Amino acid sequence: MVEPGSSKTAKAGEKPGPGRYICIDCGREIRIDSTDADLVKCPTCACEMYNCFPMTHIRPDIKTPEDVMNPPKRKK
């Protein structure tokens, strides 16, 4: 089950960053919110490969975990 526009993959054990990861075997979706979280084997079928849908709405001025907690003021 591949969504249109997806060509990037990630393997269990990697730290791929925030986003949605769809198991290439069963289609189960795993969501990661942290930049340092490991991608785990699929809980449903134990597959280790995922199609990646990285988070793309992160503000360009957010560069560190501290910026997330205290975001810079937006210019008006």
C-alpha cells in the first residue's frame, strides 16, 4: 500500500524524524513526533521497512528542540 508521491523508505532501528511511516507489507501507520525516536518493527507483521511521509509543516525558524518549546516570535 503506497500513497502517491512516496518514494522514500525507512528501516526499523533508524531515527527518521517526525512524520508518518506506513508499513510496506500490511499498511499499518506509525507516527513519530520526536526527532530522536527510533522507528520500531511493525507491531502487526514485524516488517522492518516503511514508506516515509515526513512532517512538512515545521516552521523554517524552528531549528532546535529549545525553539519548539519557546518558538521565536513571528514577524508581522
